[in-house]
Amino acid sequence: MPALARYFPILEWGRSYNRSVLTNDLMAAVIVTIMLIPQSLAYALLAGLPPVVGLYASIMPLVLYAIFGTSRTLAVGPVAVVSLMTASAAGAIAAQGTAEYLEAAITLAMLSGVMLAALGLLRAGFLANLLSHPVISGFITASGILIATSQLKHILGVKAGGDNWPDMLGSLAQTIGDTNPWTLAIGIPATLFLFWVRKGAKRALQLAGMPPRAADMAAKAGPVAAVALTIVAVLAFDLAAKGVNLVGAIPQGLPPFALPSTDIALIQQLWVPALLISIIGFVESVSVAQTLAAKRRQRIAPNQELIGLGAANVASAFSGGYPVTGGFARSVVNFDAGAETPAAGAFTAVGIALASLFLTPLLFNLPIATLAATIIVAVLSLVDLKTPGQLWRYSKADFAAHVATIGITLLAGVELGVIAGVAVGLLLYLWRASRPHAAVVGRVPETEHFRNVERHKVITVPHVLSIRIDESLTYLNARWLEEYVLERVAERPELRHVILMCSAVNEIDASGLESLEAINHRLGDGGIGMHLSEVKGPVMDRLHRTHFIEELNGKVFLSQDRAFSELARDDGAPPPPVDHYLARGMI
């Protein structure tokens, strides 16, 4: 049973399922269903797909994630960033509205699902760490700007396009004179209303006397209210005859069985976008899941999350949907509504299925401007304008990766933006790793602690040089360390001993070992002893498997204090007063 529960988490939480948990899950499902119906329609529009595809992607994926996922509160379904990436990838294959475009979106979901599941089975979730936080943050910010800009055409009622931000703005500028005032009269109030719903509706309802929980539920239903009110406005003022674009007929019924394409040429075109969608979706999803799990002192299994999200995407492909992942806003709503198990997601799927069966005819007169307003309000919360300033103050390298990702995503598109962000992040990491921090250290008076001579008043002696290495020794930095040590040695003609303090060294690879050997020989030729201190056990074990320890012309000390105490007396003269050796220059 434990072995099965590892791959089928439902067997674990299902054993303790009871009526109280069922009640909480059902309540959460009702709230999330109300929120998800307009969102799923809107995100399908963003992906360039018929609105009903968003409903299809919100049914079977939720059921499969409930079986294979480990997060108790993650709400899986269509999300803004993945929808934008889907539109970008499928748009390179065919024109929106064609059967080939839909086939490409379905195939993307299949490829993404297979990749995620394979990574989970191979326990390769660590690969997502290639995307640093500055890169992810920059990509999401740029995507939010792109998404919001792309929806302005629906608010204005004009025909505009563009694959990047300058093109979108240029197209809008050229067509703004064709703005439909009736569409604008729907889009602007809907946008303002949804902003108010998100920011102030709950508080206003509470001030009006509504109980907190009821006010919260009513605020969550705000998007549904916007849908209902704008449909009424279309019917009351006959806006369809005045050029307001409507959703139109939505197929009624459950998701059909669909088959992803097996065309090798199509798969070759889509596998890179599918991989990027998989990684971005997984990082976004697992970040949300871990944050919410920590609030309840629960845990998730990242590798099993890969399998759960993979199963959800495969299910989406075979039910006519497109790539899905865990959404931040929906998951927070699910959490706040009291969901206790993934069964809440399965109940949400039932609610969406009922909506597909009975409610779709009511959406015929839904203005597309309302869906665009829903998207704009949702994605503008993703735009983070504070992070660039924070990164500039904290780390110029991370700031460079963040800004590069934003700039390239806006100027060249989402795929190149992600690839460039990863490339810049890796290059900066390699640059930092090739120039690690090291410091000449001395003893803090009346203690056994050793600190940087440029930052603290410390005790040093002329014939002993203590260097603290603050990084593992690898092929990236081995040559740099060799140069650093020999430069420090050349500055001290009276030197007799060099101590390499290795408390921060977790690994020494073959290149690092070769550099240590070179330093040992160079110092030995100059009559200088080379010593090591505070070497970690696993590192020492590997050194013992070589001839380095035998050839070392000095000693290995358990502690830096013992090494300094013994070697400082090595000149045979009595030690001078402590103040004589205090390094001045406090920083």
C-alpha cells in the first residue's frame, strides 16, 4: 500500500476522508467553479481557441490531478501564461480558427504531459532549477504586459495583431480610429468593475452588513456577475447589431474524445515549445503548491507533482483541451474556501461538466470584451514593477538576467524570452562560479573565530597567511584560486606557512585537485609549507584516495584555530603583544 500511495496519493488522503472533509471540499468546489467558468472561457480566447476548449481543459485534467497530485489545494486548469505560450506555439503552425491550429494545441498538451510525466518518473524535477527566480519573475512580468496589450483590441473593438510588444502597440495605434464605441462602453465598465471586485468588493459588502464569509463568496462571484450584466446589456440594447463581437454558439455537451497528432514533422516543430511550457508550468505550479502547503504544515513531492501535472495534460489532450497547470489565483481561492483534499478539484470538474451540459446556450450573447476584461484584470496582478529595483540593490547580475528576460520577451516573443533568460542566468552563474569569494583571515582577539582582515580587527602574524576559501573547488574556479594564492604569497617575502581554510568547501573535483597539487609544489619549491584546516569529512575521504595527502608539504588541521596557534609559534620567537597584529581598516 505505501508503494502504491507513492504514485497514487489518492490512496493516502482517501483513507481518512470523511463527511466533514467532504463538506469543506464541496464548498470550495462551488466557489472555484463559479470563478473558473469565465476564466476558462477567457483563457481559451487568449490561446486563440474556441471558448469551449477552455471548458474542456477544466474537466478531465482536474480529475487526473486529483488521483496523481500531492498538493491538497492546488487548482489545475488553464492559466494566462501557458495560454499565451500556446498561442505563440500554435500560431507558428497554423492560423487561428483552423482545424490545424486546434490540432497543434491538443498536440502541445500531449507532448507537455508526456514530458512532465517522464521527468517525474526519472525524478528529474531538479531541472526546473535552471530557471532562477529573477528569470521566472521577469518572464511572468513581460507575459502579463503582452497579454494585457493583446486584449486591448477586444476592449476597443478593433482588428489588431502582432507577435511582440512593439508590433502590438503599432497595430493598435493604426486601428484606434476604428474603435467601436458600443464595445468600449462594455469593455471599460467591465474592466473597472472587475478591478473593484478584486480590490474592494469584499470590504464594501462587509461594511454594508454582510457576514465576512458571505461577502468573500459574493466577491469571488464578481466575474460571473460581470458576465450576466453584460449579457443583459447586449440583449437590452441590441448591441450585436451595433458591431459588438459576441462569443456566439458554444457546443453543448461533455468533452469529446480527441486524438493528438502523430505527425513527426509537427512534433518536431512543437517539442521545444512543449518543453518550455512544461518547465514554466511546473515551476509556477510547484511554487504555489509549496507556499500553500507550508501554511498548513503539509508537504508536496515535486517529482510526483510532475507526474500529476503530466497526467492532467495528457487527459486534457485526449479530451480536446490544451496545456494546463496550477493557477495561483484559483489555488489561493481554493485554499481560502477551505479545500482539504484534491477531491475539491474533482468536484470542480463536475461543476464545469454540468455547466458544459446546461449553461453554454446562455453564453451566446456574451461580449468578447467581457472576457478580455477578465484576462486584463487577472494578468495585471502578475506584473511586478518592484522587483527590478530590489534586484538592482541586491544583485546586479540577477538584475541583468531579470531585465534581459523582460526585454527579450517583449521584443522577440515568449519562447526566445525564456531561452534568453535561462542562457543569461547560466552564463552569470558560470561567471560567478569562476570567480568565487576568498579572503585573507585573522583571529578575532580573545576568540577562536577567524574573519576577513579587511572587515574586522584581527590578529595576524607576518610568516603565516590564512586564506578562507568560500566555494567548492571545481574546474570553473581552480585556476583562479591558484592565481589568487600565489599573488597573496608574492606580496609577503617573510612568509613561511600558508593555511587554506576549507570550511566552506563541499567538493573538490579533479581540476580542483590538480590546482591544489600545483599550489603545493610551487609553495614547496619556495620553502613555504602548505596546510589545510577544517576539511569536511566527505572531501577528506576523497583526498585520501589520492596521493595528495602524502605529498602535502604541510599538515591537515582539525580547526583553523589550532593551525594558527601552532604555526604562529613556528618562528621560535616569543609572540608580540596582541595589539601589534591588529589589522586596522575596519569596514
